[in-house]
Amino acid sequence: MRIALFCHSLLSDWDHGHAHFLRGIAAELDARGHDVLAFEPEDAASAERLAAARDRDAAAVYPRLCPRRYAPSALDIDAALAGVDVVLVHERNDPELVRRLGEHRARTDRYRLLFHDTHHRLLTDPAAIVRRDLTGYDCVLGFGKSLCELYLRRGVARRAVVWHEAADARVFRPLPGVEKERDLVWIGNFGDGERTAELREFLIEPVRALGLRARVHGVRYPDHALAALADAGIEYAGWLPNHLVPDAFARARVTVHVPRRPYAALLPGIPTIRPFEALACGIPLVSAPWIDAERLFSPGRDYLVARTGAEMTEHLRALLADPDFARGVAEHGRRTVLSRHTCAHRVDALLDLIDELLLRPSFWLAGDEEDELERSGAASGVRRCDPAHHRSPLV
């Protein structure tokens, strides 16, 4: 198939964690022989940041991914989508582009149009999603059941299915030959106030209490956060391109996961991509609380759960003191990811959904034509795309 992907940036993950999963999916589709056309705006802030750090460019890791940069006001949608079977539009796109693509889809039955949401914005800033106008979209792919239910409950989408993020197992893997240089590494952006208290409780204070050699990578750290890290003896090392994260994990003995508050408190079942990638790299992980409502993992076996800062301190102490225990947790977590949560698994699910959408009558057929298709297909089990019948998660 020919699949068009519209995203903020495919190769730059500077303050753009969604790029991790998108390029893993694009690379997997490409490896299976599908033609992937990626489109990103020429003024994407993440891509501009990447241009200043070419020596660490992800293009060398993903040489076959060559996104086409466009001027939003000059984009010819007819030309861009010529011969395309499926269009995947990520949430971090300009609302006007999202609207234009929906209107274009409503005028043609040549392809299927999917909206991909990997953010809490529908909950915390619903007007931002409503402005995108998803009435022309065939389906929403949400990265958690709670988010998909929100789309349906609020009537924003006609259909929503679960499509969790996952690890690109070609890139995220153990590097056993790399020497350990520190006790702990944490990789993540500051969070714009969404986890300030949590970072202090579950990262800064446990590191201070144990006197660990620790390093933090990420962007958007204000002065007060940098001061808190320094006061705890934590090295702040700035942005790290995501394809270099496996090396950073390999040089540390343990890592932690500190989810943002909207996911931990209001959207249960959404871990975001970091735990998938860490577990794929085979590093022991201790997580601050989040509700694994969809049973993606086996908490306590794939990773340890710390309900308080004191528990985080004790879990880190135990892992660092007992290499066999740490190895057992890391190996269990990696096996779980490789068996269920790689980009290959998510592509399998995506292709199953696409097959279903392409085979079923379109939402956008004229009434008489749709009625005729339903009558002619009744004997073979063809049914109309009723959202009430299609809410099973794709995981």
C-alpha cells in the first residue's frame, strides 16, 4: 500500500517525543514493502532544532525515511495524496491542515483517513481538539482506552480504537559491551509543571538520599529545576537524540519512570513511550504510580512500582545492591516488550484495521449507494461501519 503520514517532524525528537513511535512505525512499514510518504511543515520547531545538531541526526539511523517538507499555505492535497491508500494524521498538526484533510476525504472514497492522538490534550484542552474538526475522519487511533472512550463519549469521533505506542526493537535493545558509568539515568523533559512535585519526590530526593551517580537528559528545564538537580548532585546533560538513548541506558545500572500528572491521575492505562523503550533496552526500571488499567505489563515483575518517594528509594537501593535481582527484573520486562509491545506488533494491528476499513463500505458513500452495498453484501456478512460494533482495542 501507499501510506501518507502527516506529522510535526519525523526525524527530530527535540521536545517531540511522538517522533519516536512514528518513525518506528514508518520504518517497519517500509521494511514490509509499503510505500510511506511522510509530510512535515517546513517551519516545524523540532526540525529547526535538529538542524543545529546535525552531528547527531537520526537520518543516519533511519536512512530510508525522507520526509517531504511543505509550506502549509501552499500544500496541494490532491497532488500529495495521489495514489495513496491510507492517510495517518498525527495530533500535532495545524488545525487548518487537519480540517482540510477531513474535507478532502469527505469528497472521495479513494483512501481512508486516520487521526492519531498521543497526547492528553482532549482532556486538558478539549477546545484544541475540537478546533481540528474530525468529522471527515474514518477513525481515531488513541494511545489508550481511556482516551478513546473520551473521544466517543464527547462525540468528537465517529469511531476510536486503541493503538498504544511501542518500542522500535531494531533501535532499542541491550548493548552488553558498554561499560557502566553511573548508577541511574533519567531521560525526559521537565514537563511544563505537569510533574514538578513528582520529579522531586521520585527522582531528586531518592538520588540525594542514596548518594547516587545520576544523570538527567531532557529539555525545557527552568532555572529552579536545574538548581534542584545540581543541589542533589545530579548531572544535567541536556537534550539527547532518542536514537542515542540505548547507549545512555547501557551506561547506567537503573532508570525510573515519572509519568506526567494527567496520565497518572486522569487517563489510566497510558504509560507513554518511555517505559516501552527502557524495558526493550534491558535496564531495570522503577516507576512512580500509574494505573495499568489495560494490563500491558506485569507490575512487580516487568518493573518495580514505587507508591511513595520512600518506596522509590528502597527499590533503587535493592536493585543496585543485588545484580541478580536487577537482572531478573530487566530480563522479564524485555521479554514482555518483545512479545507484545514492539512497533512490529503495532503495525500488525494497524494493517488489520486498514484491511477492515478498506473492505467495508465507506462512511462517506451516498445514502442510496450505501444501502445497495449493504443489501448486496448481507449474504456475505458485510455490515455498515457502526461505531457501536467496533470498539475493541488494538494492542
